[in-house]
Amino acid sequence: MRRMAALWVVLGGLWSCQTSEYPAPVLGSTYRIEEDRKDEQSEMIIDILTTDYECANAQIDELDLCRPKVDRANAEVHVSFVLRDPTSLQTVPVALSADQVEVEHARSPQANMELIPHNPRSAGQLFIVVIDGSSSMNLIDGNGTARRIDRVKQALRSQKVLDAFYPPGDTSTAVVLMMFTDQLRPLDGETVKVIRAKKEYLRQIDEYLEPRGGFTHLYGAVRESTTKLLREPEVAEFLGARAAQATTIVLTDGFNNQEASDTCGDNVLRLTKTLEVVRQARAKNSTVKPILYMVGLGSKYRNGEKPESTTVTPSRANLCGKYADDRIDGLLENQGIDHVSLSWLAEAGGGKSYVKKKSKDLAKVFADAAAKRYQWFELRYRVIDPMWHRQSFETRVELRQSYRAGTTVTFLPNPWIDGPTASVPPGGRWMQLTPIRHAFTLLMPILGALVFLSFVGAAFFNATRAVFRRARPRK
């Protein structure tokens, strides 16, 4: 028994020898986790919540969902995170989807993942809707019966969009309606207004949303709507008083086209300048960081997409393909939309780009841009081979869009034993941890063997003495 007591003392001493917070235990497993390492110069901080204390500090009540989880047998990792403002470090509710997040396990991108949002927040949002007012918006395409501008009207008036822009019972959202040709102007041609009432919003669409003719100064409209427009008195007051998010949605049916002689190649330097303006508007030290969505009404004018890399700059080849020297006015604009420009602009603006033809599809785009924002997110992923969990590994979470941000956290598995194996419920996709009490099915036989061995030596010694009649000590 003395040996057993000594063993427990040694084990207890080894367990309590750590004096620092990290690496922290991952509850329900034999893993430990390091503190996450945030990328520097990020537009937003991704804060992976590694302990119950961090979950509670982020004002999250569902600790069981928030805390990290790992299972070697299923090769799964679950982590939770919040986004924080890099200056104030306050949590920032955001609208985030799985296609905007990339997760890597040991530097290998993982496709088998799911992003689960939690705690929707009713935070202030200002939707700045910027509509192309060029002459082509009067056209009727193909066998259609409605003008392009009428499809836009129908989408903006749909119940889905009305509920997104003006959620029932929520007074923290509003809309600014703008139109552009050679200049960016309010829909009614007067001063910039923050439209807080649904009735006024519908009235302006019915009375003022009509094409005005002229060329399509798309890039200029993007630059102004993400910078100068945000400093207009009513807009600045709404954003400041309600700590609101500015979401800009720009819709066009063609190309950036400033003169009749413009070719696609002429837009390379113009686009480069516009991208820089948008990125500066969302820089780390910016007061308002607008999110930019780009919508194309029609179809793509050519095959091919924007290069995937965020470091590649526009060139005649990657912007225009074989159409670099083709004129826009009366030629390329009749073939479709400059979808490559839209992709580049949306990426720089932290949003998404779309190319749609039907009113119902446009309505979904507007509603998606006005998606709910959430306080925190749960990220789950599974690697192909459980052997990847046999040594320490890094999990990296990075935002592809919305904001430039990334963070990395290291997991340290026990080299000798696993925790109780998790189970996947019938029809379920992800593991559910087995209660820690099931670990005793492994520990109790080991402890029993140790107890048995502690008695075997003494019993064998006494038995030997009895057999050889040495039970009594010699005189």
C-alpha cells in the first residue's frame, strides 16, 4: 500500500507541476492546446477561444459548445472563435459563411468542414444600394418582356428584400438609394438621405428609379460610395450614432466605360486605382470599414475568372483575356458583364460578387448582402487519416473575404493514450464526446493491475517462507 500511495503522490505531482496557463487541457480528451497566434496587420482579429475562461470572457453561455474538442479516432477538431476590432479589441458581430473561411490542418487545407454561427445580433446596418442608370438599363433581353431596370425594381420590392433591409420590429437598419452614370447621385436627384421607413423606400423606387442615359462610370461610383458618401452628414450621423456597419451593393449591367473609344485594356489602371481606394477604406485604422458587394445583371461576357491569388494585380491578360483591345461601347458591353472586375472589387471590399439574370435571383443577392450578423462561430473539421493526430499539429483559420485575418493554434496530443473515443450519432455528421467517466473502463484495469502487483511481491515472499518452514525467524 505504501507503494500505491507513493505512486499517487508522484502522479499528482506531475499533474500539478505546470504553473502557466498554457498549454491548457482540452477537456474530455488527453490533448492540450496552446494559445492562438494572431496574424499581424489584420483588418480584423480572429480570436480562437481555447479555454472556458476565454469563452466566458467573450460572454458566451454555451460553454460545452464553445470549448475546443478533439477526437483522435474520428480525426476531428472543433474550435470556436469571435472576431475583434484590432483597435478596441471589442467583439464585432459579423455575417460570415463557410465559403468565406479557410481552415488548414498541419498546413493542409481541409474541405470537410462546417461553420456554425451562434447568437444572432440585431446590430445597426446601413445598406447603400447603388444602381447603374445608363441607357442600357432600358433594354429588354432575349424573349423577356421587362426592361432590365424593371427586374431591379421587382427585386428591390420583394418581401424577402424588404424583410432584410427593414427587419420586422428592428429600427437599427436603414437604406441609402443611389444611381450612377457619369456621376453618383441620390435616387431623387436631391441630397443624400438615410431612408429609415419602408414606405419612403418603396416610394423612391417607384418614382425615381429610372435610367438617365450616359456612359457607365462604374469604378468612380465604387470609389465614391465607399469613401466620400460615408462622410455625408446624414450617413455619418447614422453610422456613428448606431455604431452601424456600412454595406454597399453596386449593380451594373456592363463595363466601366468612360468614353466611346474605351477598350477593355484601358480599364486596367483604372481598376488598379479603384482597388487601392477600396482597400484603404477598409484599412486597419479606418473608422468605417464598408463591405462591398458587386452585382452583375445579365451574363458573363467571356470564359475565365479572376486569378485566385489576392496578390495578383490586374493586367491586360488577366482582366480581359483576348479582348484587351476590343472596344467596350457597342461591342463588349453587348456580350455581357465584366464579371472579372466585379470579382476583384468585391474581394477588395470584403464582400462577394454575383452575376444574375432573374428578379428572384437578384432579390436573393440583396437579401444575402443583408444577412444576419452573429456574435461567435463554431468551426468543425475532419482530416482524412487519424494518424495526423498522432503528433502535435497546427490548426489555422483564415478569412478569405469580408476581412483579411488569420490565426493559428497548436494542439498537443498525448503520445501514449487517447481519451474515451467519441461517437457519431446515427445520421449525424460530427462526433459527440463520450463522457469522461467512460475513461475508467481503461484506467480501472490498469489501476487494478498496479494494486495487484503491489501485493504479489509480499504474498510470494510469505508463501515461499511458509513452504520452506521459515515462517518464524531463526533464533
